[in-house]
Amino acid sequence: MAEVNAMNDLELVLDRMSSEYPALVMETFLSIGMNEISDDSTALADGFCWMVSKHSIFVWSIGTEGSSYKGTVQLPLPPSGLPYSAKSVVVYKNGRGRPPGVLVVSGEGVARHFPSLTSSVHDETVIELASEVTLSVQFLESSAKEASFILTTTSGSVFSLDVCTTMARGEIQWARVGSRESRGIGRRLSNIIFGSQATPHDSSRVINSLIYRGDSEGEDYVGYDPVEPIVLTISPSTISSFDLSNKSASKTISIRSELERRVSSYFERASRGRPVAGLNMWFLDAAKFRDGILLLLAGTHDNITDVTFFLAVTHLNQARAEVEWLSAIPIGTKYAKNFEAINESSFVGHVFLCVPGQTANSPTCERTDGVVIIYPNFVQSVFLPDRLERRSELLLNKVTPIPTGTRLVGHACDERFCYVMTFDGAISCVRLLPKGFDDDLSNDNTFIEELSSLRDGSSQYDESLSLFVKAFILFATKNILEACHVMKPLLCKSDNDLTSLVYTFLKHVIDQPVGSQPEKGLYKKRIVCNRTVLFLNHIGIYDRIAPTKVLISSLSNSRTGSSILIEMTERVAVAIALWQWECIREDRAEIMEQIIKRLEHISSVPYGCESTIYSSLSIIHFLPTACIETMQELMRRAVDKEAKQRLVQLCADLLLTFVNAVETHRRNVPVVSAVESQWTTGTISDAYFLACKILLKELQGKGLSQAQRSQLRDYVVRLARFHLSECNETIDGHEVIVALYDLGECEDFKVLVKVCLELDDEERRARLNAYKRRYVAEEFDMYLCRYLKQKKLNQMLLEEKGERVDRYLLSCEGIRWRRELQNNQFEQVSRSLLSLANRETSDVYRQRSFFAFSKLAAACSENIPEDVVQDANRKLLLLKHQSFIPESLVKTVYPDDPKRPLTIGEMIELNMLDADVVEGHRRALYLLAGLLKDGDSSELRSFLTNVWTSVVKHCDWKQVNQISEIADTPFGGVLKKMVEDENPPDTLVLVLPPCEAVLEACRRTLSVNEFASKWIRGAVERASSAVESAFHNKKNEELKRSNAILSIPESSSVFRDRPLPCMDTSEAIPA
């Protein structure tokens, strides 16, 4: 019923028909009781429904008003010791306007034929069933003079019955077509008691039969006359066929082994390859589908307790039967618990397959109600693929429950629909309808006639509109397949033509007269507008119409299809809100009447009655203008202030009702693009601006109470907000807002702050300081802080001064440290940054910066906080090590968040996953060595054991034949790198292998080499000695460097300074 790409928009519903059970039938139901009545006591065919009780059959018409017969008839059933079911009865049409006939066969084979439903005259014949039990009677179309039927027994025998319809009593003639092998009286007795819940179902008992008439052009039944029907009988274990033309014995269809193989393969895939034991499979039902047979199966096996249902398609011939397609049909855990594998009576004979004729004969399930499966407590509809050989999965699978408080009492299937009958008197069609198809127009004959008149009136002018209206009427009455067929000629039109056509249709709809009951008329218009969107989506043209722009005569700008659809629903929503507003008080109705009169001068629609505006919604956009002109005129004629105020209040209230309806609708419906003009832009928004001016002028008047001024101010703000939103104008500096400030009617700090932020620095600071002094009591400074923080204007926030601002900034953890830095509070800065760093979990580089600045701030403190420094050092060590891990390795484990800070455990695990085993484990060990500087712990020791255990397990100890070969293993490689490190950390010796713990953890790994443990201990001892020796050598070198005496090398005598000559001091003194 919908295209595949729109299947998610479909929902399975039980569409209740207007016809219900007659009172006599309901009394019979109540006398039996809901828990006692069977699920096959009622049926339906050719516009007639029937119900069987113990002694009588009730038949009544559920057809249209033109049906040839009405009323309920109670007919006597043949006496029987076995229970009747609806399958024991056939109500068939006699043709030429005659009342239908009825044929009923008891379980023992007593056939009673009523040639006319209006008479109790009947003919009765005993069919020799040879101790078998009647299962069902089905109508078989034949010549006009005779009515033919097929009778099937629970033992698998088939009989043909012919009734002459021209005779008054309708004599019955019968003949045996064929039967399966006799199974003895003991087996026959089991058929008599088949309804007992205490007795397991006989796997060979027939539970259903199908009359199949093959296509005359097909080759499905080689050896059969394709025009003549065959009868298929279905038992849980076999399917048999009977040739009616040759009256042959049954032929078992050899398909079970192939189905069991396919079902077993499904269970194996579902259990991830585990073999399936004790497979059980049941045939439940069959139906004609396309050019083959659709089978309904149930299956289970020893390893599960649930029952899985399957659908399979097969094409049958004399030689072989092939399974063309098979698929499981999931029903969900909620419903699966209703069926138990150990209790086959919970599903055998109680799960039915229904395929309406339109679905069976269609090459695709699209635009149909699907293949319907009826369960005791719920109904399911599925779509099979168009090309069964190409895919196995279902295209659609929908489930809906039987309503609570009732139960299934019967089902039926005809050319178009599948029906279910329930104990509460409901007869429902099983339908796949678009979501939102809950508002029912199908039973509103008056409105359908009005739409039909629209179609007939437009046909002479516009054939396309006539076709569109016809298709929509079919869609609205749930004849969806026919609607799609009618729409086909219109689908070749251009997108512009289709969009214009939809606009024309909706304009006609919203301008339909509402008569004397506007509320009902507006409700119908709303349904049509909403359903038009469903219709366009279902037909598959909504995506073509929605973005297409067309020029609307009432607007200068072009409009998209989506905005047009929204406009129509908004117009109806406004009209409904205005009608509800008007009906509450008499004075509102009076002012509305005056406004509607004004529309006569504005629009071309003459004033005819009070409901003119509700009948012509295409002019409702003129209503605000008419309201304002009416208000101005009446204000001039007002005799006192009180009357004037009441008039202003009424008109303003009407305008608010208008805009509230628009905004409420837009909140609930996706809005079109903000840059696209709306129907409320222009005429309506301009009228609201004029209304604001009038109300502002009233605010300037004297003698208004505080309550009146407050109410007028609220009106102005509300109307102005709508005007500004429609015109996309900024609120800052707007004429209406400025006027409110000038009148002292507004103290909106948000507006004040936004205006100040647009000024230069000096003027902004002066203006904000002035506002702080003026609005001290209103705490303008705190509002300013909150606003700046909300807008992330942190630099401006930090420019604010004062103790109150400082206290506020203490709660702003993200920028608190910056204020502390401004105040030279370095210790507080270090702790704030440390707190920010510990909470940073998304960016390792950002976290490292926080830790680094925290350590720097601590160093600047007078009293250095050692706990901050230690914590920062430890975290920086971790971050440094994380930077050593290859980025490609991190991305393999954390592809969505490779930059997040890692914990100690995560880094160690990540290193041990490195493809370079030696390097990865070396990094993990050096991380632990760095952490052990700050102290030992059981957690670190556990990590150390895990790392060395991983190294040992990476080695192939089978290939190690002597201790020297350990050097070629990952274990030896890690030890070698540690020993050969030219600048080892001081704590490297602490991360050498803890031999006993590692050997214990690797006992199974090392069991393949009896010398491995000894060689590992020896290698560790030598490595420990080498590391300690290197550590002592490093200490000695450091000690030598610290005790070294710097000496100046003696230079060559050639370059030495010449010594000054000795001079007697007396010679230096002149005489």
C-alpha cells in the first residue's frame, strides 16, 4: 500500500467497520461466554456475516445501503453431536437480486441447503463420510444453474456437492472426489475429539483446505487442466492434492524434506553453526500467491523452547515440488511467549494465513495490505520481495494486537481485504495505513458528497483537479489501491503543475461552506489538510512538491509546496481558535460580527452570515486588518473611557488568539526554512505593527490604573514580538521597543546589555557602570555576569570588578583561575588548574597544559603546595608516556576518541597490544619504573606481573633448545634492551621479572619445555646483576663528576706574558 522507501510510515491497524453484530447475535455470544466461544464461530463473505451456535446459524448483511437484503435471520442447524464451526457453513449469492442461499453440513455429514435466506424451506441429504468428520465446506463457482461446493473432512477426504438453484427446494447431489488411505476406526475417533485440549493434535489430521485455480497461461501444474481447480488439504505433516476434473485420489506433495532442510539450515545459522537435533516442523496453512502456493509453517528443535514461524513459496507439478523462497517471520518476544513447542495445540489449527485476492495476484506487495497472518492474540502483515529468487528477507513486518478485553471469534478473506471478528461485536479490516490516518472521513457521507460535488463541478474546467479530487476521496475512504491507480495520469505532470494543483485543491477545501455548524465543518477541513500530506507522501510526490516554488496570486513572492501545505493547516487552526474564542462570550461574538462586516470592504467576498470567515478561510489573512480598522472606528465613537478600554481589550485579545494559534501549530509541525516568506508576512505582520502603535498611544493616556497599564504593555510586547519575528527585524532599537523604554514600561536587562555590547570600550564601560548604579536593587551586575558567561564573553566578564563579581566568579570553574591570577593568588590558581586538569577527559593536550600551568603556579607561590606539585608530576609522567605510544596504535583501540587521556591500566594494556612486542612491553615496564619513584604499591606490582607474564606467553618455548636461544625470544629481547640501556632509570631494577609469580602464572605455557623455568631464572639473575652493576657504575660516574677539580692547562712559553722588570722604587721618583 506504499512504496518500499516509505514503509516505515505505515502502521498495521484493525480498521473497525461501521457494521456491528445484531443484538440477537450479541445475546448469543454473552450466553456462551468469551472464554468458551471458539475462534472460528463467525465468518464473512459477499457482504454477509454468519455466526454458528449449538443449534442455530445467524446470518446478517454488512453490505452497503444498496444491498438487496437487510436484517438478521436465524436458521436451524441439522442435529449433531459434534460442534459446528463457521467453516461448516457457506452463504452464497444467487444472483439477479435474489436473497442469498445457505448450505450447512454437520460433522457427521448431514447437509442442509436453504435456497433462500428469507425462507426456512430447505433440502437435506446425508453424505456418506464413512465415519469421517466434516472439516469445512467451500463455495466453488460453476454454471448459473448450479451452485457447487467442496467438502473436506479431517481425515483428508474430499467431496463435491452440487445444488440446483432453479428449484424451490434446491436438491443436493454429492460425489466423492478422493481420499487418503484409510486409517482405521481408532484414528477416526481421534478426529471426533480433535478439539480437546488434553489430547495432542494428530499430525496427519487435516486442519485446512484450499481450492486452487491455476492460471490458464501458466505451467505450474503439469498434467492438470490449468483452468480446472484442484483442492489442497493441509495437515501438520503433509500436503495433499486432488484433481476435481478426474476425481482422482490424493497425491502427497513431496516438499517436506526440502522444507525441513531449509528450516534446519535457518536454525543452524541462528545458533551460529551449532548442529540442530530433533527438528519438528508443522504445516499450518496455505494460500494462493502470485503464480504459486504460499505455505505457513512452524518449526522448533530440541535446543529451543520457542516456536518459529516461516513462510515458503513453492511451485507444484506432478514430478516434483521445489521451494522457491523461505523466510522466518519474527513476531517479537512479547508475542512469542504465547506459543510453546511442547504444546502444539497453542498454534496448530489456531494460526491462519490470509492473502486477499489483490495481494495474491499482484507482482509486488507494494500498495497492498500485505500477506496477513492471524494469531489468537494478534495480527501480522508482511511484505515478500518482488523477486523471490534474489533475496530472502521480508521487506516489511508489522504486528498489531487484538484489543484487550475481547478475543478473536472468526476471520475471513476476500478479493480486497482480510477481516477479523471479535467478541465485542467488532468487524475490522486488517489494513496497512499511513501513520496519522486516525481521523476518520470514510464514514462521513456528507463531507464525501461535498468533495464529490467539488470534483463534478471542476471536471468541466480542469480535468486534472477532478482526477486529483477523485483520488483523494478514494484515499480518504481507505480505497488506497484505487487511489494510486487514479493518480497515475497526474504523475507525469511537472513539479510546478503538481504543486499548483495541490494549492488549488486545498484552496477549494478551506473555502467549503461550513453550514450552521462551523465547528464540525472546520474539523473536517483540518482532517483534509492533514490527510493531504499523508496522501502526497503515500503517492510518492511529496518530495517533488515540497521544494517546488510557485507564484501565489495573494503574495508577490513565490512559495514552496511545503510552506503552502503548512499555510493551509495554519489557516484552519486559526479559524478553529477564533470560533472557540468567539463562542465563550456574547461580547466577543458581537465584535467578531463587526469585524466580519469590515471584511466586505477589504476582500471580494460579500458578507452573508456569521460563519462567512469560517467558510472562506482563503481571506482570513485580512482579518487582523479588519480588526484594527474596526477598533479605530469604534474607538472614535466610544462615549466613555471604560467602553473604550473594553473595546481595546477585546480586539487585542482577538489578535492574540490569532497569533497563538499560528505559533502553537508551528511548535508542533516542522517549520520551513527561516529565509522563506510565510503567509503571515506582509498583510498580517503589518497589521500587528499598526496595532502596537495604537496600543502605545493608549498607554500615553492618563487615568489608566496600574493593572490596565500592565495589561496594555503585555499586549504591546506580545504583538510586537510576533511582528518582529515575521519581519526578521532585530529587537534592538526598534520603534516599538524604544517607545516602551521611553514610557518607562520596560526594564528588560537583556536588551540593555545587548545595546551596550555594540558600543566601543569606553562608552560601553560608562553605560554599564551607570546601569549598575541605577539598578542596584535589581542586581543588574549579577545579571550582567550571568549574561556574559552564557554568551562565553569571558574576557569582558573578567573586566568586571568588585567583591560580588569575585564571589560570582568563584562558582565559574572554567575561568575562576584567571580571576585568581589577576589577584596574584598563585596557590589558589594551582589548585583550580589541577581541578580542571583532573576533570578534563577529552583532550590529552589540554589536560597536559592544565597540569603544567598548575605546577608553574605552585612554583610561584610563597609557600609551595607540595601535594599539588607531586600530583602534577605524577600526571605529567603519565601524559609523557602516553605521547610515546604510536598514534596508529591508539586509534586501533579508541577510533572515536584517540586524544582522550588514558589511565595507567589502559596505557599498559595498549602497550602490550603493540605488534612490536619487545618495544611495546619495554614502554610498559619503563612507565612502571617511573611510577615506582613515588612509592611502591600492590597495584603497580600486579601490573608488573601482568606485563612479564604477557612477555613470556608471547614466546614459543618449543623452539628454545638452550639458554642462549632465549635472546631471540621476546622475553630475551626485553631483558636485552633493559641491560643495554645507556641511561637507565634509578628504579629499573625494581621492574625486573618477579620470577616466582611469573613462572606460576605461565606454568601451562612453559610446560612444553622442562628447562624453560630454569633458564628464565638464570637470565633474570644475570640481568639483575648487569642492571645493578650499570646502576653502580652510573653512580660512580656521577660521584666523580661532582668531585672533579678543574685545572687550567699550562700554555706554551712562547705565548706566556712577559714578566715586568724589577724596578727600584727610588729610581722611579724624580729628583
